[in-house]
Amino acid sequence: MLKTTDVGDSWDRLPYNMIDVLRALVMFDDERGIIGANLGRFYRTTDNWNSFTTVILSGFGHAACPSFVDDQLGWAASESGRIARTTDGGATWTLQTSGTTNAFVALHFANDQLGFAAATGSLLLRTADGGTTWTPVPAPISASMRAIHFFDAQNGIAVGLGGEIIRTSDPGLTWTAQPSPTTNSLLGLFARDNLLIAVP
């Protein structure tokens, strides 16, 4: 794990090796954060990774996709088709029923109720009750989405393999394909206000 204190001009390797492969990092502020790792392991810090504790969610699989709406309420999806919810910043997790065994590759919650999960096999799931139930959403795509972002509870965008881009303006009930300038796979999204950057 690498850490920078000068906005990325230099990086230092932290003096410990974590047990499992790290998959995704979420920082709540300068001190508190959580990492999802292989085999259902989550690493948590309250001192900017000077120290950490671990939580293991048995049977969860590789924790690839965390999504938090604040520093307490969040979800994580795994490459084993599982979704889990936390209400205490990742100290404990409760499994939810996703209805699939496909590997999840993207997860995004617009608020504490509305969320979306994309999985391999061109599967897009939607929840409107905080993840208690997940239902497939018909989407005009032929490839898997790899990143999802909602600007608010109504308007969202997703990008995926083959350069596909889809948008919604009705809380994700229907999606419309958008023209794309590339056929390269789009694997990530950075969003700030009206600025969007898709990463191939």
C-alpha cells in the first residue's frame, strides 16, 4: 500500500504487508477509511493508515466494489455475486440477496435507498429499498457496464466494455444508449459537478 502527503508528487510504501490482495479503497476523511480485499476481508483505519483493524465476512468472496453514502452507511459487492451492507462504517456487515452469482464489477448508491450494481454478463441490478431487494434492469447494452455514477436521485450514467455509454433520467428504471467516441472499454468514471472523465 502506498501513501502520499504531497498530492501525489511522491509516494511512500507503508511498512506492513496486508494478508490479502487489496481491491478498493474508500476514505471518509483524512483519517478514516476502509479497504475491500480478497476473501471477504476489510481493513479499517482511524489514523490515516498508521494502524488498522480487520473484519472478515466469511463466504463473501473478493470485495471489489464498495459504495458509501456517508461514513457509516455503505455497501460492498464481490466477485462471487454477493452484496453486503454496513451501518457502522464497515465494523459489521450483513449479506443481502442479489439474485445472481455473476461477478460484480461496479456498485453505486445515489442515496440511502437507491442503488445500482453491474455484473458480468451484461447484468444491471437496481434497488429502491437500500438493497433489501435487487431486480434486473433492462438496459440497451450488449456489454457489461464497468462504472456507474448518479448526479442526483434522478440522473445517472454508466460506461462499460466496448466504449458503451448509457444514461437515465428516471431513477434508473430505463436507460438510453449514448453516442460514444471510442470502442475501447471504459473501466472507470471520475465525476465532479458537471465534469465527467471516463477511463479506458
